[in-house]
Amino acid sequence: MKNVLVIFYSQSGQLESIAENVAKPFLNSEDINVTFHEIQLEKPFPFPWNKDSFFDAFPESFLQIPTKLKPISDEILNTKFDLILFHYQVWFLSPSIPINSFLKSTEAKTILNNTPVITINGSRNMWIMAQEKIKVLLREANAKLVGNVALVDRVGNLISVITIVNWMFSGVKKRYLGFFPLPGVSDKDIQESDKFGEIILSQFKQNKLDDLQPKLAEIGAVKISPYLVTVDKTANKIFDKWSNIIHKNQKNRKTLLKIFYVYLFLAIWLISPIVYILHLITYPFKFKTIKKETQYYQGV
């Protein structure tokens, strides 16, 4: 009997649904024992969010500053798992605070040590740099990253900003104003995510996890947008400055967060369209670099 651990943190329930669907083939296998672990905080973040609480999470999210978690059961800590399916969200271009807190904990280092891990993220669209940060944390925990699946909101960047914000602040997944598309990863993509579980299970049973990622990529597990990669990298540099300024100036935190909100609004609605136009113009001159980056980010 092999042991598989499914780890996730979910506020809206979206990532929990993804975790359940990816794990379906494992749950249907009689020779595999599947354990689910939901990361829980001592002081939970609100859902739905309000504007103040949402932006207040920015500095610590980006700087990957951990918070206290509820204890992990002894049953999990005392079990040696043969594979971990690790599901995470992206907050402000970094792995969410609950995810960072888990990965930096002593318990995680015990669980992840010398264990194959497959990362599965459910995000709006920008996850590339967050995944790079996840890689660092997994290496520090002596885990072995063998696969990655990235499920994203497929609508346009600016439209998804509107729909996701409405979902986060209302707590209801609905068509904003009655005609915008539903926010988040589509129900179809979530329901069909068991196809990734099938591939993972097959490779797992054959002890061929080292060959897993190309097979996942073949069925659309990781789709790369060169434009969003550029935005992600650029925004990370800017967020690094903002997060450090705010975190180091606690007395002026509220004022600085308000200024950051105005900056972010302008960056999304004025600067990002200009960046997109420049991307289209320069694309032919960066084709080789883009191709190389795409191959890298589709791998592990």
C-alpha cells in the first residue's frame, strides 16, 4: 500500500475542488491510501475580503513572511508518504501566506523530506514567479519537485481583474453585472483536471515520476503567456520595493497602503495596456528568448 498526501489551502472552495478532482484516480485505486490535509491558520484571513484587509495582506504576502498555523495531526507527521500533491494559490505574485507558512514550518520539512512533490496551482493568471519561489522552498525542505500543473482563469487579463475582484469582495462566484464571464478557473477545467491525476497515477505506479512533466505538458497542464511572464517579472521588481517600504514603515502603513492601491490601479489600467503593445512590437526580436523561457517554465 502506497501513501499519497493531498495538501491544499482554499478560501472560496475552488482549490479544494481542484484537489478533489486531481485526486479522483488515486481515490479509485485500491492499492493507494490517500490523505487530505487542509492548511489552517490560527487567525484565518477573511473571505469575502474587504479592500482594507486585502491590501493589508500585501507586504507580508510578497515578502513571504509566515504566520502561525494550526497543528498538523500526528497521523500525518508519523506517515512516510510516497507522493505529495501540493495545491497552492498566488497572492500578490507570491505563494499565499498560508502556503508560505506551511512550507517554512518544521512540520513541512518533516513531511516533505526526500519526497516527490507535484505542485498544482489555481490562480488568476500570473503564477510563474510564484512557482519559482515555491521551487526554492521545496529545495530547502529537501523535497523533489517532479511535476507542475497550472490552472488559470482563461479570460483576458483586464476582464479577469474585474471578475476576480468582484468574487473576492462579494464571496459569491457569479457573472458580474450579469454579462461578465464567471471568475476563476472554469468549472470545465476543474472537472476535467482528473486527466492530470490519471497521468500522474500512471507514472507513479510505474515508478517513472522523473518522466512525468513532459507528459503533463502534452495535455495542457502548463500554458505559458510570454506577455504575462514579462509582466510578472517586472511587477515582482516593483512589488519588492513597495512591500519593503510598507513593511519597514509600520507607523505609516495605512497611508502607504492607500498610495499603493492608487499605484496598482493606475498600473493595471494605464501601464499594462502600454506594456502589452510594446510586447507585441518587440515579440519578433525576442522570439528565441521567449521560446527558451517557455520551455523552462513548462518544466520543473
